[in-house]
Amino acid sequence: MRKWLATVFDDIRLWSRGWYLYAEKKLRRFGVAFESQKSLLVDFLMARRGSYQRPFLHFSLGIIFVVGVMSAPLLTSSQPNAASEFTPPSAVLTSLDFSEYGIQTQISEKPRDQVITYAVQQGDTLSGVAEKFGISVDSVKWANDINRDALKVGQELKIPPVTGIIHKVREGETVYSIAKKYKTDAQKIVNFPFNDFTDLDTFALSAGQTLVVPDGTIADVPSPVAQARPPVTTGGTGQFQWPTNGSVSQYPIWYHMAVDIANNSAPPVVAADSGTVVVVQYLRYGYGFHVIIDHGNGFQTLYGHMSEIYVDPGDGVKRGQMIGKMGSTGRSTGTHLHFEVRKGGSAINPLGYLK
């Protein structure tokens, strides 16, 4: 009996050994074949990478959805009071009486970005229409090619968004040639936020596009006399000295609440009042090289388009201290300083604070 059991165990051992050798031989052959073809498989998967992204995402989301549906009853049964304690948002909203809070809807007045058409009403005058839309009488005349002040009821008038000219660009024209034609400054054309350019670095134009020329005038109409720049004086808190020397090339307007001071000699720029430098940025767009000074009393001043900056963030500066040099960086067509006065974070008319 013992001899028979030994014979049986030997047979089982030899049988197992045979299957082991057979499996090893097959796996070795498979490994050799896989290694020889692996590069082709890798190349295929690399070429097709991303092709299976959508099916994979759909499959994953489907699995998540199924798991959520199956687990929802379990979660509900484990927290039986959750549903009774939930108050739908609609019930909360319907219980509020907004009249108690004096809430009123205020409709903001959106700045106009293009020419609109206005039908003349009974009693309208040219000056009244111009005043209604906040532009000059001449701007209405130029836009509609009219030489007299009389209007007819029902007559349609083209109303420009700002005082100036609406110009259709011709082949070869630039912002400089258009500004010269209409006796205005090229910077005013660039500053108008709704003017488009094919290249923001060179302010290139495309033939046929419509361009708004703020403060432009027709050649045979006398240009308005520019106001003299107020003298540079010192003032107390909330009063600022002029930050540089030059002529005012653009006065504040709703889309450009700042003063542009031009001077081809690029003079130094000084702090309009004492404070702390909070921003120094060197940009190729927008304000270009610019500085913002916090004066600690709710006021901040911004000095834009400079060519050089002599201060760093955190520096304390005194009134009249040199902070940089006038230039033409960023969204600029010529050497000038863009000067803003901000109160509570919003730009305000600086002329009321420059003495």
C-alpha cells in the first residue's frame, strides 16, 4: 500500500512538472513574440492617443451615475429625517418681503459704442438734439451733412457716440493721417475703447472700417480754442500738483477719465502728492510702463505710458519727487503722460483736484 501511494505521488509530481514546463515554454514564446511586436503596438497607441478620450469619459460618467442611483436608497434610509428638515429655496424666497428693504431696480446708462439713428420729433431743434445726446451741434451736422439748423419732423439723424467725426477708413490711411486730417490728436482715436485695430502694437487699420474720431473737426470749420493749462501750484490734502510739463492733448471724457499731457521732449514725471508706491508695471499694452501711488486718504494717482520708472513698489515718495520719465509705451501713439486721479478705486475728473 505504501509503495502504491509513493508511485501515485511520483506520477502526480511528474504530471505537474510536465504541465509546468509546457506552460513555461508557451509563456516564453509569447513573451518573445510580444517583445518583437511591442514597438508596433506602442506606435499605434501613441498615434491614436486622445481618440478614446470621449468614450472613456462617457463610460466613466455612466459608472458614476449607476453607482449614484444604486446608493441613493441606502443614503436615504440611513438618514430618515434629512428630507423632512430640508426647506426648498422657493419657500424661503416667497417668504421675503422686498418692500421692507426699499429695493429698487436701477438701470445703468450704457455708453454708446456706435452711431444710432434718431427720428426728429415735434419741437426738436438741432441744438436740443445735440444736448440730448451729449455731443456738439457740429458733430450732428457733420454726421448728416447738413448746413442749416432747420429740422423736419420725422427726419432721421445719425447721432455719433461722442463729439467728433465718424470716418470710413480708406486704403493707406493711418490713425496719424486721420488725426491730422480732422485736426485732433491720434491718441484720442486710440483711447476710444470701441475703435478696432488690426494690430494693437501699430494701431493698423483696415480699409472700409468705421472709425470714431473724438474731438475731430472738418477742415473748413474753425477748431475750438484749447483751454490754457492751469498753473502748477501746491495744495493741501486731496489737492495735487501737475505731474509733468507739457500741453493737454486730451481732457477728461466718459471713456477716458484722465488728462493726457503731451511733450515731445519727454520731461520727468513727479509724484502729484506724497504717498506710497503700490503698483509698478512694465506692459506692452494698456497703460504701458505705469505707476500707481496710494496717498493714504482715499486717493490714488496713476501715471501711464512712461519710458522709464525710478521707483519700486513699497517706496514712500514725497510731493514733487521724480518717479519716472514721460514716454510712449503701451496703447500710445506719441510721447505723453496719461494721468488719473482715483477716489475709492474709481477714476474721477482730475481737473477738479489739480491746482
